[in-house]
Amino acid sequence: MPPRMQSRSVSNTLLPYLTSSSSSSSSLSSIPSLSSASSQCLSRQFSATAAPQAQTKLRRQMFEWLNNEGSVFKHHVPGETNYLTRLKQRGGNEGSEASRPFPNNQHFISEPILSEELRNEVYNRVIEQKKSVRVVSVELGIDMKRIAAVVRLVELEKRQRAQGKPLALPYARAVHEMVPTTPLAEKGERQTYHEPINDLPAHPLTGTQIFYPVPESRSFDRVEAGRVFSGAPAMEHSEAAEISHPSDLAEKIMEDPNSIGWVGKGANARQILQPADVRIPHPHLVAQERDRLAHPNERRAVADLQSKRLERQDALEKERRERLQARREKKTTIVSPEESRFDYRIKDTIYTTETTGVDGRGSKATGRRYGVPHRDRTRGEVKIPTRVEA
Amino acid sequence: MVVRIRLARFGNKHNPFFNIVVAQARSARGAKPLEVIGTYNPIPKRPTNLYGENTDARPYKEIALDRSRAKYWLGVGAQPSDPVWKLMGMAGLVAPKPTTFDKA
């Protein structure tokens, strides 16, 4: 192998460049033979010409631009973006600018976000006026999940303000200027809907193509189709005759969620797929629309009926939630030993042949099972937590 | 042969999880037990919603136990192992395990 080039000679040729920047002291100190004074001598060889006294052309042009054309960008207009591209597309289409926050990326179109006022109004209606999330969602046209998230985040913001923690307000302001926002309606105006609130994701069971011959004499609607998709037998004629419209089922199921039938046995048991009228987030809107069509001239009566319906639904949901919570609390004992750093939550469970199965491999029993493959590494298994325990 | 109530380790490396089982004392830890009567998760969980009066809530460990089966097995002479004794003592099924200080 030929002898390697000494590292010192290399760094000597680099020295003039190194000394020109102030941060090179560490690289210099690694070379003991050169003092800082001698390195300055070396650097002088390369700066023989005097620095120009007057401004360069480019610099002069920069200041010219800043004082004339560019002066509009000096102060930022609140509520607008301050992009250079505004000069190019002056008089262009202003409407599309708001939904395209990045002018050089025409393919990115932003969805609107909630304005500060609307966001605070959501919090006000849910927490201070004690309206239910469902009602506020319908009033303001915001998805129920978003309502819940807004309430949590405003709560968090208030807590941070109370604790005197710094908030990223300039950032929030800048984002609100960049992307379109849904404003809160003025008094007397109609609130613009922020997003569609009654959307329903496609159920995986409906993905299959099924050839299902039906006699012409038989009625076959969404309710029946759901039963076919989930492999349940057709309803009895008397049972089917009771349902005049699929949205009737929504009312029934709201009152008694256990009225949904089951198909399959053991671990494969699943609930019968219900029609979309039942599964949408706001089934009561369908009922309201049907009332309106049935009684076109009695707007007040329809509105009263609807508010009563909502009240009943809220009461039922609240009662169910409380019952569930009470049952959970009854089953759990919390022990806090003095000498321990932890609490122990002792939950009562029941092991019977119903939960463990006859062969002890049942999936309903608490605890890990014996003789059953542990499917934690199978493809598609969701391992991150999907909900927060109370 | 002695019947014991003891812990059987499940879970992965660094992620222990125990079934509380009733088994013959001489059988292996991973062997099929006579009966599973509960679970014990030794990894402490942090309570959520930590604000307001909840701020200094202690982390907790989860135990699930079938009390009636536990009572039955204790009644017919099953002997809890030390860790299970500690858990059952907290559940109020047996007298708490005496500490070294109490014995002296």
C-alpha cells in the first residue's frame, strides 16, 4: 500500500478558507504547530484587493426594489398572506387564493378550518349552555367528533392560560390567515355548515357482490339487504310489516340497543347489519325531514316534535352512560396501599363454561388462553390503542 | 400433591402479563393449569385526565379476579404463592401477608 498523504499538509492548503470564518477555531487548535498569528498572515495573501467602497449593482437594485415595488410587503396586512407571488398574479382570481395556501403548489387545496369565534361558540354552547353535542353539531354543522375535540382543546387552552404557559398565538394567527376558515354567522343569519355531518363510511360487509334472487311479490328494502349482507335469515312477514320505513328502526334501536339481532355462533357471532338510516350519526334528521314532508304547513309543530325527540334521545343516552359507569364502578375495587407507589384496581370477573367455553378456549373469558395461537403478529392486527379508558 | 394458586407469565419480553391460575404445585409455569381465575398486569398505567383535583392521582395496576372461584379453591386448601397472597390480601380474600417487621 502506498504511503498515505499526511493530514497536516491538506489542512494547510485549506487554512485560508478556514480562518475566514470565525467558527474555525476548533479545527485550528487541532494543529499545534501553527499559531493563530501565523494563520492570519496566510489569509492576507488572498485578500490583496481592497474592499469596494461603493455598493454593488445587485445590492443597489435590491434597495431600489425594496423602496418601490417591494414596499407593499414591508407591512403585513392582517387577514392576508404576504407572498411575493401576489405581484405576478395581480388582478387574478382572488377567490381560489384562500383555499390554496401555497401559491406555487396549485394541487394543494385546503379544507376550511374553524374560525376562532366559531370554535369559542362551540365551547360556549356545550359547556356553558349545557347543550348536547348532538344538538350543537346539527346547529353549527360540525361533525360530532370535531365538537368533542374542540371542547377538549379549548378546555386545554383555558387551563394553559390559567397556568401562565406560553401559547403559540402568532403561529395560530398565521395559520388562520393562510387557510380558509368557516366564520360564525352574525345574529339573524343562517350558519354556514362547516362540513357534511351525516356521512357514513362504507361498511366492509357491503363490499361483497351477492346474487340474491327475490320474488317480485316480496318487498325488499335496505333492512332486508342488510340481513342478506350479514347472512341472516329473512324476517318474518309479520315483523317486516311493522316497519313502514327504515328510519322507524332507528327510534326502536335508540330505545333498546339490544333489539339488534345476532348471527353466527361463539366467537363468530356478530350483529346484523342495519340500514344506513340507523347507522348514520344523526338518524333524527331523517325523521324530521319525513315529518316536514308529511306536514308541510305546520313548521312550528314539526320543530317542537323534533326538539322533543332530541331531548328524549339525550336523556336515554345519558341514562345508559350512567348505568354503564355505575356497573363498571360496582365491579371495581380500588385499593391504595400505604407502602406502595401504586393503586390496584381489582375487577370482578366470572369464569364459567359460558365465558371460557367447554374446552377452555373461549374468547370471552378474561386472561390469556391456552392452546390458542396468539395472533398479535398477524397482518392487519391493530396494536395501537384505539380508545382511551376512563 | 399440593394445589397452588400462582401466577403464570404470558406476554413478551419486557412486557409481562400474568394469569392467576390454580395448578398442581409441581407442574411447569407454562403448563395448562387446572383453572384460570384471574389476571394481573404488573405494568403500571397512568390515569388519564390529569388535571384539576386529579393532578396527583397515582398510577395503577390492574387485577381481574373471580372471587367466588378464588374462595372455593382457598376453601379446599389451595395455597397461594407469595405474590398471589399479596394480591388476594388486597382483595380481602385472605389475611394480609405478615411483614418481616410483624413477625419479629
